[in-house]
Amino acid sequence: MPVTNKATLQAYRASLLHFTADPALHQNAHVWHEDGLLLVKDGYIQVAGDYAQLNTNLSPETTMHDYRGKVIMPGFIDTHVHYPQTDMIASPAPGLLPWLETYTFPTERPFSDGPHAREVASFFLDQLLRCGTTTAMVYCTVHPASVEAFFTESEARNVRMVAGKVLMDRNCPPFLQDTAQDGILESEALIKKWHKRGRQMYAITPRFAATSSPEQLQLAGDLAAAYPDTYIQTHVAENRDEVAWIKSLFPRARSYLDVYDQYGLMRSRAMYAHCIWLDGVDRERMAETQAAVAICPTSNLFLGSGLFDFNGADAAKLHLSLGTDVGAGTSFSMLQTMNETYKVARMGGCYLSALRMFYLATLGAARSMQLEGTIGNFTAGAEADFIVLDPQATPLLARRTACANSLDELLFVLALLGDDRAVAATYVAGCLRYSRKQ
Ligand code: GUN
Ligand code: ZN
């Protein structure tokens, strides 16, 4: 590994699943080939179809990979995660603000050191691949060296990643503070070096409104306007104490979200994590501006932050996606993230089908990131990031999936009982990057 599957046509035989629309809005939103064939050339999808149909025209040089009994689908997309928090996953605290003070800030301190940051980034990226995640929106730390380290490692794996230097110039320990001016200059230098270099993309990353001065937020908005094809990522309305704090810091803002709106930080390619304590006006602004939501249920349950309102979000037609939010999130696995997503939705009186959850973790996320056609499904010409899921990965999965009566039930069982063990292989741009030991 990596196996470079270059010029010759690569054919993967398995059950195939991908989406062309949101299953909540369209009846025929998914494509399923029970005995399917995925054809990949030079790292791009050529076609996904029925084995019986596609097999007849294959040239003799085609390499056949036999994954019968397994399910091939697009790689998962995690739209909110912090790589520097890898080593502090599962750190208990009574809520967001004490958790940040006690664990997060001290853990982020050593990322000024390039070799430390490289080592953690390398482990983190391998962990994502092991879980079947091929794209993520990633927070680094305040240190430019943490971004250099991350992109160096992601470029080496040729994964499509979005990441950025955290901006924070107040209300945090001095060892993590930048200044309004320096933070923006450092971000701009990183944009020039890394944005759209290979598969890397940059996200302007004010941590949250509490740790940025009004001046820094304004400069971040100006930077986002100067580089409209970069991403923006931040946290909003995660926790009640945090919301009250923001109200005291920005007394003139209508709401927490309105702070970001005032500084020009709402637009397409902006990813807002959590969005729990929004009101109807906020949701309307999210929809109008095409800003997207990263729903982070394992984190929200772990910190006791609150329950995301799926009915409210759907009524406002928001762009939704799922984030692990490690280290507040408790798993790198998007299957485990779906598991908790389902329960959070139930607590709010909403029923999410398994198809919808797999859509949110693939095409829904790609759409939220304006990357439809590039990643997220098997449309011809898309980048060939895909995973092989094993319904028989564990004795319990094998037993339970054997009596699944529908596709939705099979997917539901994979989401509820699956984790990294259910990922047999992960392919990135047509190359095998992770293969589970048998
Ligand atoms: N709000 C500000 N910073 C963070 C963070 O690192 N994690 C989470 N979950 N919320 C935040
Ligand atoms: Zn977060």
C-alpha cells in the first residue's frame, strides 16, 4: 500500500450504493445495484452499474476486484473535527466551557512544534481512513505549524481535506493567542500556499465568537470576501452557557448567529457546527445565505450541550451534514455518528431513515460543501473515493444483517452496530489506502 491503480481500468464487484438526491425529498434518491460493478480509471469514477450489464464490454486488461457479499459506497465525509484533540478524546467535564479550559487548551499548546503536529496528524488521518472517512473539515490549532503539518500529511495520502488555522485573539490562555492582524496574515499565507494545492482546501477558522475580538471577526469576514472559494468554519449555539456568554460579549447582536452575520461570515462554503440553540430567524438566515450545518450528536450528548432540532432544520430547508467533533465527539466513526444521530432525532420527535443518514454522510455533505460532482457519489467523472463495508464484520453484525428484510434495514443495522470494524477497505482517488486485517 498504497496501490497505485493508474492507467488500466479497475473493476470492483460488490453491492453498490450511492445517492443522487436527498431521500427526505425524493422517492428515488438512491441507486442500488445488488450485484454491481464500479469502474474506475486514473482515480476517477467511470461508471457504476449492474455487473451483468457492464461485465460484457470489459477489455481484457481490466483488473477485477471481487468484493461480493460486501457493500461499496462513497467514502464518508466528516464536516466537523479537530485533529489536535485526537489524544484527548473521552476526557470528562461538566459541559463545554470547563472541558475547553481543563483539557482542550492545554492539549492544543504543543502544536507549535512541527514534529509533534505531524505525528498526531498522521495518526488522525490513518484513523479517518480506518473508519471509512475520506474527506473532513478539520480544525488545526492557532499555530501555523499545525496547519503545515496537517496538509503535509494529507497531501502525502492524496486525500481531499479542508483545514485551517484557528483564529483566537482573546478569552483564552496567552500561549494560544494570536492577534487580529497576525492571525489574518498567517491565514492568508496559508491560503496562498495550500488552498487548492492538489486536493487540499483552506477554511478560514475563527474558533467561536467568544475567542475572537470584533476586529478579528471583521478581518476574517474581509478575508472570506477576498477569497470567496475558501471555506469558513466555526462553532455556533452549541451550549446554553456559551450562548449567554456571547450575549454578554456582543450585546447589540440579535442572536449568536447574528454576530457572524454582522461580520460577513455567512455564505456558501461556510460550515456552522452544532446549531442547537438557533431560532427561526437564524434558520432563515442560514437558508438565505446557503451556510451549512454540521450536526455533531456524539459531542452534543457527551457534553450535554443539547439536541439538534431536525424538524426545525428541515422546515427551513437547511443544508445538513454530520460531524464527529472529536475530541468532544466520542468516535471517529461516521457509522457511530449516525447511530447517535438517529437517537437525537428520535428525542426530538423526528424519524430519520437509514438512507437519509447515509445520504447526510456522503452526498448531503458534499452538497453542503459545494463539492457535488467532485466527491460524495458515483457520478461519472467524480473522484474515486470509496469504501467497502462488510455486513459480516462481527458475529453479531453477520447474524443480524442475515435477517435484514430491506436495504434500509441493512443500512440501519450497519449504522447502529457498525464502527471501524465494518470497514473492510478504503480507496482514495482510486488507490487502496486502508485494508482491514482479516
Ligand atoms: N467551541 C469552541 N471551541 C470548541 C471545541 O474545540 N470543541 C467544541 N465542541 N466546541 C467548541
Ligand atoms: Zn468542534
